[in-house]
Amino acid sequence: MVGFIRSLVGDSAAQRYRKVYDFEGANFVCTQEQLSVINLGKADDLITQQHILLRMLVEEGNAFELPNGFRVPSDVVVSLDHDSRELLELPEVWTGSIKVDFKGTTGRTSFAVDVEASYPGGQFTHAYQLKGPVIRFSEGKQYLLSGTQLEVFEAFEKHKESAHSEYDNLVVVAAFQHAQDNGVHIELGHFEKLKIHTPESVSVEAELDANGNLILTPQLGQDATHEEMQRVLGQLREGSSSLRVKDEIILIDEKKMAGIQEILRNRVVTKDKLEDFYRNPTAFIDGSLVNLELGFSARVRGAARFRHAYFGETDESGIDWFGRQFAAVNVHSVSKVLEAIEDEEQLQAFETVVHEARATGADEVEFNGKVVDISNEEQVRSAINDLRNRGFANNDIEDDRNEGEDSRDLPESEEDTTPVVVDIALNDDDLETPSEVVERQLHDVYVPEEQLCWDNYQRKPYLHQIYGVRWLLGLASQEDGLGGGLLADDMGLGKTFMSLAAIEHLYREWEEQGKTVKPCLIVAPLSLLQNWKDEVGKTFHKSPFKDIVILQSDADLNKFRVSGVETRNQKIDDEEAAIRYSLKVGDGFITDRLDVPKRLVITTYQTLRDYQFSLCAIDWAVVAFDEAQNTKNPNALQTRAAKGLKAEFRLLATGTPVENSLADFWCLMDTACPGFLGSYQEFRERYVTPILRAAGDEVEEIRARVGRTLRDTVGALMLRRLKEDNLDGLPQKHLYVGVRNSEWEYLEPLSSVMSGEQLNSYDSVLQVTAESEQNVALAGLQQLRDISLHPRLLLGGRLEVPAGRALNELMAESGKFRSLLSLLKDIQSRNEKAIIFCVNKRLQVFLSVALARAFGLPPLSIINGDVKGVAKTSGGVTRKSLIETFESKPGFNLIVMSPVAAGVGLTVVGANNVIHLERHWNPAKEAQATDRVYRIGQTKDVHVYIPIVSHPELVSFDENLHQLLSKKTLLRDAVVTPEQVKPDPEGFTRTTFRDAKIITSDDLKHIDWQQFEALVAEVFAHHWRPKSVELTASGSDHGADAVLELDEGIALLQCKYTSGGIYSGYNAVKEVHGARVAYENALNKRVSKLVFVTNASRLGPETRKVAKDYGVEIISGGDLGQMIDEAHIPFSKILARLHLKRMKI
């Protein structure tokens, strides 16, 4: 790759961007004629690839477009990677040294700094010149600075222009010290020993005195101890610029001094005010001056330690405004709290809470309503390990290691109330049908269609949108309703239109009733603010809103702001809260107020978080949350603020109501309809725990069943329609893939087989990974991913872009690229447009040039970075302008995108072909990328293509990844958790075991359920010495996972693997008992043994009784572990067993 770049840049005749350095950075310029040739796709390789790289920097917000080129700021230039520096022909990085000579003392204005730089020969000199990111010694000797070197020279230049106050002088010395700490060769003379510290913020350290009062001390991130700081606070005077503590000087600017004085003025919190202070510290200290968001660095001498809380008690509004709770309560030891933990899932939740609390420096944490001391990390770790080893104090589960001792039974109703362990046949097909319960409830909610009026609309809505508006109006008009709903339609079905239409109809109804029409609030990601404003103009002939305000820093926020971020500037006087509002809210601002009737306010989740007091004080008509998954974390400040907004109706709109776990869904519903799903702990017990307690082969089925139950519970409070429902207004979507036996349609041109260098590279990675003594599986996966795209991408390589036949030969080295070219030629013949999705930036640049050359196009646009929410300048390169340019070209055209960048805010209905060349691990991300094309406004059938490259002998990376990604994760009318997949290609497993590794009972936690079945088969083969052993085929096992032929007959094994150590086992026993008849009839042999095998240590109390009645032997927990340890089964046997043909009856 480097050789290729050098061959390009070494050609003196090649066209290239000319570089001009100035104090702002590097300017890359060319002539208008050259620019025209580049845009036509007819320029030389070098200038074309330079142009593409610079355009990528612009799109990512790291460069600016000029009429004749680009400007790249100095800090961006010095941070470019090696490949980019080579391609842009930047100077080599300077490896010289800096020598600093200080004259005078820092307390005097005569203090001077002299900086010399070492010439390439090693001699220090003053004869250098700085030009932005470049240091120049002579016309032929110039070098690129590193990021830290740039900071040194910028600090030096700034000091020369300063007043040379003590603060200015210390700042420049501190900058030199920081550079030295970061590896810059710099000589500092006598300042080597003196440490100068520049605090990022002022925080608080707290200590109880003998009288129980809390004493506050400024915390500046210094090395000095608390006692040392106490002794020198008297040095501080108004106008002081530094504080000396032993050999450390702390720099203090005006803002830091104001924060310090704020703490000192309120230094003593009397004993009777402690609880108020703990609950709301910003009521005592101005949060705009002192950083209280990270909590306190509190000295542990009593009950004043910082406690990190997650689901603690809240105030009357139900909101913990600052994400933390403080109270004077009893502190429990970790061992005492762990006694109440009943299962692995609760223990993992506790570990997560402890981990997150420690990240904030907390010594205490709230869990299950108790405050826990976690200050001793080793003690906490030991207590957790002990609990896992001895088992949980669970009232619902019997421990098989104490079979004859005081076992406690599950309640008789357990099997009736928990859909996991009841004796019910699980049926995937039933889950595919619509829920009659939900359908009835929705029908009862819809307002009559004749109540709708579309006269003010610029277009007629689609049928599904009419139903959506009827649903919203029905929920909003219910007198005994819960005041909210979740619009969870698939992406691209017009949730924005439906939301605006519902608001317009509500406004009209309220005006007819003579009611005051309140303002509305839209909360959305930054990239969608302008979309919402534009949609109002596109939807209505006459806007229903008085005006539209975009409450964001680049737009209208400053017009309505009177002070800073609200969560930092609250006070309490005389024990009463006097909330300080930072926005112009209320009658006092007359016409300047934000909250005027019929106004539409559009803001971001960050602005909601920062100005939550003002926004929560307003009586809104409707609050709509777009991309509402931004409120899925109940501990995020923006979620707390969202829950506190007052509105007649709260609408949450999201195409992905569950992104990571069902806890996401609870939080969304708790915002839309507070309390409807109960507390989180109640919700978790009913819907989450059954999934966690399921055996490995049951998880998907149980997740679907629990999701269906949850969907029925939510009923008409959620509306979800999928594009697959063939909704009116959408064309067909066709899915094609290059592998057979898939739910997708097989398309032969998408299928290819590795050969040549691609096959050799793939096999080499498999071999190296298998033989390595180190854990290199993750690196190996990435290498297989790169090779599957093109072998030259291996180990960070760059693809060349040769001309003519050489380009075709290069493309032919990759089976996937051969498929891509064939596919694109077909799309070109149809005169259509296509989006190519890939993540690898090296691949993106190659495709931009190579495909442009192959199809006679200008260099393809690449979209990677974050879109700007509100444009600051006109004419700049943004995602929107790149897409408009792409769509405006008649006929065939191509664009390259990252699936990550295509998450929200993009509509590209000008294209109707989607090619997922490099796939994202998360199927939701891939679906979101496809939905940029398949959405309302698309007029052509959409074609989605997945090229697959296969291995001639093994299951390839592409094949495994497709199998995992294509699993159905969203069942109709169910709330199901989609999983981000981790591929397991041939030659790799989720373990790091080598083939010769002897599997022990301790290794069970590192294998999956399929490997568990194979291991069990090998273990029983070792102990029983059967005539034959076979695993059964999935989907037709009739209740047995392994069949062993013994002298006295057939043994059937039912295997259940669980990651939590807890399993009911009731159904498993009945399954293996029911398998007897099927196998006796099929094999014409008597079944002499029925065995249920599980790694779970505890089973349901009825399980052993049922097993005894049915003649089923149970091998579980410690008994199984002993058998495994005695068998000495190598991992290679497990892998071999999984590749053998399975029994099918």
C-alpha cells in the first residue's frame, strides 16, 4: 500500500493538490479546470484520491470546502493517520527536540520565554518558522508537527501576545510540562521539578466535623492531600491567579476563582441541613460555577459518603433530577445485602451497579432499596465469588446438592403465572399471527374516520397513516386514559406526518370547544430538527402553529435563554426551593416568553436535559419524542427530564422500541404511560427473568412468547406496523442473497467461491489462529472479514486503483467483488441507482475511484460522518447536499455509505437498490440502513442484495454471518429483543480452547448449548461404553438430544444448558419421557433409560417428583461436573461430534 502511494506521489508529472500552509492550517488548492476534470472522473489517480479523502474530511466536519479546494485546520492535519499523510503528500513528522530558556520569575511581567528547535542535524536554532501544522527550517526542510508539538508552539505564540501576567506565565510553563509528559523532547531547566496543575473544573470535597456539620473544601484535582489544602486556603485572595501547595502550583482563572469562593462562602452545612444538601447539593452551591455532576470526593469519617443510586426513591414528580440520590440512611455491608440475592440475574445486576458506581468514584451504592458499602474492592469481589460458589438464597428453587435437606418449594401458582415453566406447547407459528387481544383493543380506541378532515393538507394520507391518526386521537381523547402512547411503526412509514396530523386535529377540536390551545414540544436528535420544521411546510396548506422555534444553540436558543445550564444553578433559601429558570418562561416575559399558545418548539435531548426545569414548568398540549429510544436508559438525565414534562398527551415515536433489552421497553412505556407496567423490579420479574432462566436451546422460543405476552399487556397503548404488512403506499421489497437454504431469495450472481490469493489468505488466518498460544480470535475474525471483502485489505492494506485491464484483474481477486461488478452492470442496464454499504474506510475510498472508473462516473460520494442539525453556512458539503447531488443525476448512479452513518435522518428514495457489501454486526443497524431507501416516497420496487463468498470446503465467514443476521428477531405483534450477533466462522468458537484442551467442569461457562450437547454425549459414551452414540437432528428430535445404544436397550438423553445455574426442568423431564414411544417405534428397539442432563445446580421442586413418577434419571450440577472431570474429554472430540451426521426419525 505504501509502495503504491509512493509510486503515485513520486510521479512528478501527476496532477496533485497544491498545499499552502498558513496560521489556520493547510489549504489544498487546484485550478478550476482540474476541479472540473476531477468531477468528471477523468483526473489522475493521485489528485482523485486526494480529492475523495478531503471530501470525506469535509463530510465528517473536519475540513471546509473552498471555491478552489479545501481548508483543513491544523489540529486535524496533525492527527491524520499515516496513510492519509502519505496520500496528501504532507511532510514527514518532525522528530526533533525543543529547548526552552526562561528568564525572570513568573510573578513579574518581565518574565520571558525563549524557544529553540533542533535542526535535523541535532543543532538547536532560532532559525525556524511556524506555518500552522508545519515547522520550516529552510525552503527545503519542513516537517509536520505532532499534536502535542503543535500545542507547545501555539502556547508559546499565545504567550508572546499576552500581558505576561503571573497567570499567563504559569500557563505557558504548564503547557510545556504537559507536552513533556506526553513524550515531546523538551528541556525545561529548573521548572522540571515544579509541577504546575491546570484544573479542568472545581468540585467539592466534604468531611464531617466533630459536631456533625459538613465542611466543604474546593477540590481542584491536585495531588496535595486534604490536610495540605486546608493549610493553604488562606493564601487565596480576590484576584489570585495561583495557589502553591508544596511543590505544586495550581492555576486559577477568574471562573475557577468564582467557584472556589462559592464553596468557601457556603463552607459549613449545618447538621440539620444535611439531608437537604445530600438530596440536592445545587440548592446550596451554584452548579454553574462548581462541577457537581460527578458527585463528591467525600472523606469517609461518618455518614457523608457519596452514594451512587440507580432506582432509588424520587420526589413527588417521580423524577430524580440529577441521576443520584443522597440521604442519611443506614449503610449495609456487602455480605448482608448479598444474602437477599436470589439468582444469577440479580447478582449480575448488582455487579453492573457496582462497576458503574466505581467509575464515578463512589464508595456506596443503592441496590434493592439498601445502601451498600463498596469501598473495599477486594471484599466485594470475594463476597460475590463466595455467593456464586455456595449458591443463592432462592425461595423458588431447590438445590440438588442438598437434595435431602430442608428444600423449599416453588409456590403452586408458579407454573401458571410464569410462561416459561408451564406445561404448554410452545408454537412459533402461533406467534406469527396477529393478536386478537390487541386487534380488539385497537378497534375500541380508533376514532371514527368521519371525524377527520384533510382539507388543510397538501397531500392525501396513506391508509395506514389514517389509522395511525385515528389511533392517536383516540388515545388522546380518552377521559380515563393514561395520557400517552408508543408509536412503534417500522422506519419510513411516516411517523412524523402522523404526529403532526394528530396535533393539527387536536388543535382544531380544542379551538371549537373554546379551550386555550397550548404549545407543543418535539424532542428529537440533532440531525432531525430541520426535518421536523420542513415537514410542517410540506404537510399543511396553512400551518396550525403560531410559529416554530428550534430550541438549539445554533438556532433560536439564545433568544430565549437568560442564564446557563439549569442543573448547575439551583439554590434553597430558608429550606424552601427557589428554582432558577434559565429560559424565558411565564407571564413575566410577556411577548418574549417561550411558552406562548400554539407555538411549536423543536429541541434536542441534550437541550431538554440542560434546561429541564424551564421545560418541565410549561404546560404543553402534546410532547412528542422522536427516535424515543434516546430515553431508554432510566438513569440518564435526559430520560429523567422526559418523564417530568407536563403534557395532555405524550407520544413516543420509535422504529426500534427494544434495542438492547426489554428494560428499554419498560422505560419507554413508563415515560408514555407512567406506572402502567408497574415498577421496574416487577417488570423484570415477570418478563426478563424467564428469558434469563431459559435453557440455551429454548431462549429464542421463550423470548418470543414473553414478547407476545408483553404485547398483549400493552394492548392499544402501542401501535406497530411493519413494511412487510404490504401497507398502502409502499412498493415491494425483494431480498436476495448468494447462499441457498435461506429465507431470502437465492440469486446466483451473488454467490462466489474463494480461490487464489483470497483462499490462501483465508486458510492462513485459520491456521495461525488455531495454532496460536494467545487469544487472537477477535483479531482473526476481523482478518477473515477483511479477506472476505478483498485479500489485499488484510493487515491494513490499501487497494490500488490501476487502469484498464489491471483494474479488472484486481477486482477479480475477490469473489465478492466479481459478484459486485456483475450486479452493478445489471442495475446499470435498468438505469437505476444503488447504495453500497460498507464500513472499512480503505475500501470506501477504493470503491469511490474504482467503480467511478469502471462505470464512467465522477468519484462516488462517501457518507460517513455526523450530519449537522442546523446548517451554519450555505453551500457547505452536508449529507443532504451529497444525497441531492446523487439523486439529481438522471439514470444510473452510485453512492457509498456507512451503515452506522445511515442510522437516522437520511432519506434516499432516489435509489431503489441496496447492496450490503460489508455487513454490520447488529441486524437493527442493517435494517435501518435499508430503510433509508424503503420508506414513504419510494415509487419503485426495492431490491436488497447480499453478496456471499463461500469457502470450497468450510462454512465461510459470510455464510455464518448471514445465518445469524437473518434470524427473525421481530415477530409480528410481539415485543422481542434483537440481538447483536457475534459470528462463529469455521475454525473459530466462542471459546479460546485449543483442540487438545481437556474440558473440565469449570469450562462449562465458556461453551454454548450445542457444544454442551456434544460434550454430554461424549461424557456418557465414556462412562457407559455404548455400542453407538448419535446426536439428534434439530427440529425433529421428539424430545431427545442424544441416543445411545446399550446392551440392554436404547438410552435417550435430554440436555439443557443454562448460563444462570437455575432451571425448572419440569418440561424437559416430560419431553424426554414423551420421546420413548417415538424412538421405540422408529428404531424398533426398547428404550431402557431416560435421562435429563443439565448444568443447572438448582431445579424446580416438582421436577424431581415428576422425574421419579416418569422413570427419568436426573444428572445435574455437581454430579454432572464430576462425570465431566473424570471423563477427560478433549475439545477436539466435541468439535468432531458436532460435525457428524445426526439421527433423524
